[in-house]
Amino acid sequence: MSKRKNQFSEKAGLGFGTKNFNKQTRFLNKNGSVNVKRLDGDFLGRIDFYHSLITMKWRNFVLLVLSCYFITNLFFAALYYWAGTEHFGNLAGVDEPQKFIELFFFSAQTLTTVGYGYIYPKSTLVSAIAAVESMTGLLAFAIATGVLYGKFSRPQTHVRYSKHCLISPYENITGFMFRIANTTQNELIETEVKVTLTMNDLKTQERLFLQLPLEIDKIGFMPLSWTIVHPINEDSPIYNFTKQDFINAEAEFIIMFKAINDTYSQNVYSRTSYKANEIIMNAKFKPLKRTQRGNKITIDLRKLNEIEQFND
Amino acid sequence: MSKRKNQFSEKAGLGFGTKNFNKQTRFLNKNGSVNVKRLDGDFLGRIDFYHSLITMKWRNFVLLVLSCYFITNLFFAALYYWAGTEHFGNLAGVDEPQKFIELFFFSAQTLTTVGYGYIYPKSTLVSAIAAVESMTGLLAFAIATGVLYGKFSRPQTHVRYSKHCLISPYENITGFMFRIANTTQNELIETEVKVTLTMNDLKTQERLFLQLPLEIDKIGFMPLSWTIVHPINEDSPIYNFTKQDFINAEAEFIIMFKAINDTYSQNVYSRTSYKANEIIMNAKFKPLKRTQRGNKITIDLRKLNEIEQFND
Amino acid sequence: MSKRKNQFSEKAGLGFGTKNFNKQTRFLNKNGSVNVKRLDGDFLGRIDFYHSLITMKWRNFVLLVLSCYFITNLFFAALYYWAGTEHFGNLAGVDEPQKFIELFFFSAQTLTTVGYGYIYPKSTLVSAIAAVESMTGLLAFAIATGVLYGKFSRPQTHVRYSKHCLISPYENITGFMFRIANTTQNELIETEVKVTLTMNDLKTQERLFLQLPLEIDKIGFMPLSWTIVHPINEDSPIYNFTKQDFINAEAEFIIMFKAINDTYSQNVYSRTSYKANEIIMNAKFKPLKRTQRGNKITIDLRKLNEIEQFND
Amino acid sequence: MSKRKNQFSEKAGLGFGTKNFNKQTRFLNKNGSVNVKRLDGDFLGRIDFYHSLITMKWRNFVLLVLSCYFITNLFFAALYYWAGTEHFGNLAGVDEPQKFIELFFFSAQTLTTVGYGYIYPKSTLVSAIAAVESMTGLLAFAIATGVLYGKFSRPQTHVRYSKHCLISPYENITGFMFRIANTTQNELIETEVKVTLTMNDLKTQERLFLQLPLEIDKIGFMPLSWTIVHPINEDSPIYNFTKQDFINAEAEFIIMFKAINDTYSQNVYSRTSYKANEIIMNAKFKPLKRTQRGNKITIDLRKLNEIEQFND
């Protein structure tokens, strides 16, 4: 590790180390997740049920809940059946499978605490099982309440990034730029962006991490779209780079976004990255169409990715 | 975009861009919301049910809950009816509409898990529907619990702003001022205010964003009212402005307020704006009446807007 | 307002304004609450039910819940009775009061969704009332869940302050000091204290607010007690003050405490104040007794207020 | 207290005071908890039920819930039995113990609001007891919901520290170093570490607290492992220390870790300490094995503690 590298890390260290990865490896995926899996002897330490449930897709979550409901009822129905069908009042089934099905629904009525009571437990044993089951139901439901609240109230950013980043003339110099927009109805305030460029130093074969200064890196709030610009002047580490230079250096621009969601007073974070092949040279973003009816301004986010090439 | 504009943006950029809007357009509404609607191809990305429920008025929320309750019962009653009324014990209705009404209330008893059990499901099919319905009820209720907690615990500022802002002599110079008060019983601490003036530069036809320095922009806490003052000295961008100058420049003062709610240890935010026609020249705020009985100071916030004109 | 006053306010403004209050008025009560009541024309804006419930004493909260339970049951029992006792199955009461009592308990069984079903609604009208009541019960219970969670999870500081503050020799100079301790099992980290002195300027008759520099104003965490010291050197605004000087100036030391509760990762805040009559001159705090058994250090917080007078 | 000591405290004060403890005492346990018990006259102030429930092990929590369930049912069964078994419909027990058991399960059905209703209360007295019990059940369950959510959503760091810290050659100088890794699937961002060395000053017999400057003390995020380094140059307070020097001075390195959990947008904190006997001289950490399949990098955290001695 050279002294020089340390200076950069001190400013822009991202915790990835300086060992080169294979070519084509992204540090960050487009959705901001990290390409790292952690192997660990401690099995339980690795599993965080709550985290999994909170971040699970809604469709999978509903399927999971219904499966658990079904399996739990099956389990208690089996217990009741093992205890003996003669301990229940009003079982109408004429054969064993029918009785099992009745016990299955008795279990569902107990677990959800509906308790119609047409079928009812008569003996101590099945009453005790039912008492445990109804308690189980309540606790499971308490957990479900917490998880559902966690799923709903989890801060979500819904920032959309332009598909490409551009390097093109900007005012009197050249700029590296990309565009973001807030796609939710929640206002984002105290919005901040950091751009870190990581690339191979072709001389030392080390991985550099360089924080790029931005024209504006913090805005009060973000009702419309925001074009973030790194001015490529003589101080910039990518001064006079061609697209091929970026590809050779395996450059990746890591974008870190931070804001406060006004509705929930929560900090929200978002990340993405641009690889060298996502750079477009000599183009600019088309302005987003704004229409105004009375006081209301409408902005069309479907054009966020639209660019036009400079003719030169 | 001129260099000069960028310097201002760097300090005061609010994410509105520099394109002029129609006259009469407010950037911020009086209640702090933004006059922007976002069009987006991604339909689901645009809808945030939880956010809508959390910010919905209580009256509408209760109506929504009752409607959903009614419609869900109607749906399950129809399912039970379709399965056949002969699958239920103790249905007393003598004609079909009466039976449907009984099934509707059986559904309500299942959905809320009351489960009197006078009417009860006899066959596998309707037992299964009832098992699904009671589970649906529990999950819907879990969601309602989360949403109600979200509605209650959502940070709310209840800062009241004076209706007008004043420009008038202040100490030896002139000041731009407005007044705010906390109308809740929660103490607000670490209170901060930022004032950004946005107006058209009549020469360049660009929209300027200028953060105005304040006499005091942060106070420890805010038990009484607080008059915020921007001293209009020679450094101020509105030095010697007349009311007509503000109107010509389509000036808007954007107020951003931030504090910590002491009871919940939550950051709270509030915004408002003053347009040129809400400026009153040469007036001062009447002091809020304070009465003191024993140790208790009472302050009358109904006079927050009261001003008196200077005679000169 | 003089220029000089503004300079102090800029550093230490607490939002109390500069008008003098009656003698004997505290700005802050010992428990940190503010002696201000806000009168307001907007009745609803002034009431914040959730805040009241969250901060209510447990004893009162339980009484309130039981009262609401009783009154709601009374209300629905009256509705059922008005609809007619002939609409219920299995009413056993032989006279009207007995029947009303049975309906009261039927209401309780519906509101809590127990629904034994021995007594059950037979007609459409009372079934509809029962459907509304069970829904009401669920929503009320959802609210109770949120309020209980709010009560439990509300950040609480449990910082105890020494009863008196001392002014006495300290190292080579004199110091103003008081002592605080954490009385909970939760660790407090990133602990900060600010001391603001407010007193009358006897010449200008204005209220001054002066932030006092502290020897140490931030510590990493606070497992034991902490003595906060303002060194009274020549720069201090209370250099050479006697106790009578403090009384004449109606001095009040306002203490603002801030920390992070390690268990909940929450910011916690606490405030108190010392009036002139709570100052003790020429005394020091007795060290808190620490005993050590093995690795475990025990500290006795009952001696937090104990001081000893200097003999000189 | 000497002047010199104060200067250090001002930078690194940890609230432990300067009195020496017995030898072998740790300030911080390995898991970051503090070796302090607070004695306090105020009994209730010392007990924080919610805190205990939140931090209790899951196994103990489940046992506690089941015990409370059992005891509450026993209590209400005794009440019902005291009121008289003749007030219940459908009691089938032929002797008193059997009837008590039936009342026990009737209580369970009431507490969980299952309410089969086969056994039902007939008189005013037992109906009233049942109404209180079902309300008790609902409130207890509301509390359980809040506690379960609190347990799940409590920020947890799961940072693993290397078992030993190393002092060994590092680049051209010598470094004090240890290694940490994130063992969860949640990304940690804005990661910060502070290292405070506490040791006895052998001349003055005072306890020193010295914050050690680190090569890098903040990284953007922490996907892999992170080796924290304090460069031991001439400015370092442990320049040229031998292991015996550390033991004589009863040195303890206190590590404070802070980050933001990306999934929950929560600040998370972690602490640990290294005593003199946990220092290894002249060794370095073995690199953690990284394998890469396609884009996915796998890192093996089981080797976090593995070191290799330098041969010299």
C-alpha cells in the first residue's frame, strides 16, 4: 500500500479493500446492493428472520403466512386426532377422514380465536391443547402485526437514476453528469449526493477510490429532477479521459444518495453505480416536460433517460 | 446558466431549477406542500398506499375502514350463499334475501373473530371459506393496527406562521420579519429556521435563489413566539426594495423550519412561503399578551397575526 | 434592544424573549417543563389526544381504559335494549333490569370479540348493531395497542440532577458545578450538556442569556456520575459574584442534557434549572461510594446530593 | 487532578472518573456492557420492565409469557370457583377438581377471546368477572404486540471483532491494529470507529484516557472486513511500548463503533475492549479468503481471528 493510496482512502474509503477484482465485476449492483456473500460458522448469527420478513416481496410474504397457517392447523388437527375424536362435542363426520377435516377447521377456529363453539373440546387433554393453540395464535398474530408495520413503515427512497451518465461540454468546461428524480408523493428534503470513482491505477495495479467534487452536492428539497454535475477541470482525476480510458481502468462511479423523507421524518438512503460501458460521451439530457395548469406543475418522469447527442 | 447563478445555487439551491414559471405561481403553498405532480409510466411505483393512509384525514380514514368492512362482508356473504345455505346450521330465514342477510352477519362475526357460533358452518367447503375469512380479518386488523399507530405517531409540527411578513425599521436599520409560534403542548427544541428568497433577475430573466442571513437562526427551545429577522443592510439582496420591486420580481420567501419534538425525540419539519403581496411595509407585530398567575405564564396565540402600522 | 444583547442571544437565545418576568418566576421547572400555557382560538389544534395518552400516568391510563370500556358497553347495551329484548336468543332475565344486565354483558362479549354465543342476536337490526360494535372493539383495541407501544417505547432519560449547584474552589480557580447520574440500566452514550445562565442586567433592565463554557461538555458514555464544571475565571460573566449578586440579578442556570440511549438508539433529552437560592457557596460533592466485588463495580446513587462545606 | 489530565479528558473523557480500579478490572466487558451496578433508593426508578422484556433472551421471554398465561388463568379460575360453579351453564365435571379444571379452560377461552361458549357464564357476577378477564386479555395482548415489535425492531449490530489486537510492523512504521466484520445481511453505512486507550500513569497514579488517532476512522460502507490501524509513530502515547509496559499500566483499549443500518435507517452502536493480555506482538492478520463466482464475491468470516507471526 503506497502513501498516495492512503490519502485517497482517507477521503473516499468505501471498505472494499484495494485488491483488484476480476474484470466485469461491479462493486455495486444497479439497485445499490453489494455483491458480497458472507460465509460464517455461526449459523444462527447469519439468519435474521425479521430482516428477511421485512424485505420479502409482498406476494411471497402472503404465501408464507398462508402456508404457516395451513401447516399449523394441520399440526394441531393431528394432535387433536391423536388425542381422540371422542373428546369433542358435535363432531358430525361419519368416517375418520371427515372427522380429521372437522378437527382441522376446529383448529382454524381456535387459532384465529373465532371459536364458534359448535364443535367444542370436552376433556382436559384437548382443552389444554386448545388453550395452547389459541395462545399460539395470539402470539403469531402479534408478530404478524409487528412485521406488517415494519414492512409498511420501512423507509423507502424510490429515487430513480438516469440509465446512463454523460460526459459532455458543460458551460465552458466539460462535466460528468447524471440525473435523478423522486418518484414518490413524499417530499425529500436535505438531499445529499456523493460520487466516488473507483478504478485501477494502471501503473501500480492498485484499486483507487476517489471522491469526485460536485458542482452542487446538497439541495434543500427535490420536488423536480436534479442533474448532478462533476466539473472535469484540470484538478479532476478524469481530466481528458476517453471512454476507452474508463474501460481500461475498469472504472465504476459509485453514487450514494441521502435525504430526509418529510412525511416520516426518516433518513432515507439509496445507492447505485455506473460502469464504464454506461457512459455516453457528448450528449445532454433532454429537459423533462413540464406543464402547468393553474398553480399545479406536472413533470413527466418517463423522459428521465432521454438524451440527445451533440453534433460536433 | 451563468457563473453568478451557480454561486447562489450552491448556497441556496432548492431543486426547482432556474426556468421561470408563470406569474402567480407559488413554489410552495402556504401549508408547505409543493405544487408539483409527477407523471410516471410505472403505475405501482406512484402509489404508496401506506403513505396515503397515514396522511389521510381521520374522517376519510374511518369511512374507508367501514366501507372495506361492508364490502368484504358482502363478498364473503356472496361466497357463502354461492356455496349453499344448506351448509349452515341454524339459519332461520324463511326466504332467500333473509338467508343472505344472515350469512352477511355470519361473515361479520367471522371477520371480526367474534364467532357467536349460533349460526355455524357444517360442510368442508364453507368451513374452508370461513377459515380464510377469519385469517383475512386478522391480517386486515394487523394492518389497521400499524396504520393507526403510524397516523398517531407521525411527527406533526403545528407551527403557526404569521399571516403576513413585514419590512420595517428595526433597531437602526430595516428588517424583513415574520413571526412563528408553537401551538402544541409538546416542547420544540433545537429550533432552526432558514429563509430563501426566490425572485426573477430582471436583467438575465433567470430565477435566483438567495439564502437570507438571519439575526438569529437557531434557538435552544421555543416556548413562546419567535420573531425571525433578516436585517436589510447594504449586503442584503433586497436593500432599498419597494413593495413594487418585489411584485415585479415575483419574489417568494420560502421558509424552512426544523426542530426536535421533545416528547417523541423526533425531528419535525415545517415549511411555508410568503409571496410579494403578503408583505406589509412599515408595520410591526403587536406583542403577544402575556399574563402571569403565580409561576404560570399564559400567552395568547390568537394575536399572532396582529400588527400595527408605523405613522411616518 | 441593544447590539450587545443581540450578540449574546445569537449564542444562547432560548426563545424566551428579553422582557423581564416577575421575580420568583422560574423559566424552567425542576423537571424541565416550561412555565408556559398557550391560549389559542383553534380549539382542536390545541388538543393532541395521542400526546396526552402517551404522557399520562399509568394509573390514570388504566382508569381511562376501564371507564371507556364501561361506558361503551353501557351505550351498546342501551342500543340493544332500545331495539328490543325479543331479538335475542336465550335471554334468561325475568324482569327488565335483569335483561338489561344480560345485554350489557352480551355487549362486553361482542366488544372484546369473545362471543360465547349463548346469547345471540336473532334479527337484522341487532345483528347490524353487533357487527358495528365488534368492529368498534377491534379498532379501539388497535388504537390501544399503538398507544401502549408508544407509552413503552417513548424515550425516557431518568437523569438525576444534584439538588444544589455549588460555587467553590476548584483546582487553582473557582468553579460552578453540579452533578448528574444515570439511574437506569440503559447506557447513555455521546452525552452532552449545555449550561445557559439567564439573569437581569441591572443597568439596562434587560434579560441576558449567556452560555457558560464548560470544562468538559461531552463525554463518550456515562456509566457513573458526572460532575459538570464551569470554570469561573476572569472571562466568566459571574466572576467574583456573591450569592446575593445572583439573587439580585434573579439568576437561573438552565441545564440542557442530551444523550443517546444505547438500547433503543434513540436521542434522549432532559432539562432542569437551578435558581439563585439553590446555589451553595464553598462546598464540594462527597464522592459517591463505589464498591467492587470481582469485576463488578457498584455505585450508590442515593448520595448524589451529599455535599460537605469547606472550612475556611 | 492535574491540568495535564484535564486536557486528555477533554478529548477522550469516557465518564469513568480518574480513580484507579483494582487490577484485572475491565472497564468494558468483551460484549460492550459496562461493569457498573447502580444502587438507588428509588426502587421503581431502577426497574424498567419494558427494557428488561426487550433485551431478554427469546427462550426466557417465551417461558415468561407462558407462565403469565398459566398464572392468570389459575387466578381467574379461582375467582370463578369462588363465585360458585352453579353460575355456569354446561359444566360437566362430576367432582370439584374436575369442575375447577373446566373453569380453568373456560378462563383460557375467555382470556384469549376464543369464547367457544359451550360453557358460559349465567349470573351477573361471573359475567362481570369474564368481562374483566377478556379486557385483561386484550390489553395483555396489546402489550405483547408492542414488546414483540420492540424485540424485533431493536437495532442490532452483529459486528464481530477479532479476538486479539496486534502490534506489529506496518508499512514503514509500527501499528496497533484489530479487525472487524459485519456478520449480518444488512449493509452498514457511514461506519465510524473510535479507539480510546485507558491506562495508569505510573508517575501520578492517575487513570489516563487517550483517544488514539486512526489511519482511517470512517468508511462509506463496510461490505467486507475492515482492519483498523493506529499508527504508532513518535506522537503516539504508546511509542516503543513493550507488552510488559501495557500490562504494568493496566492498559485497556476501548473500541466504540457506530454505523447506520441501511435496511432500517437506524443508527447502530457497538463497543468492545482489548486488555493488555489480548495484545499479540509482531503478527499480522491472514487475509480473509475471497472467492468469486460470476459477479458474486464470497468472504469467509470464520477466519476473522486468524493471524500469522512474523519471523524476525
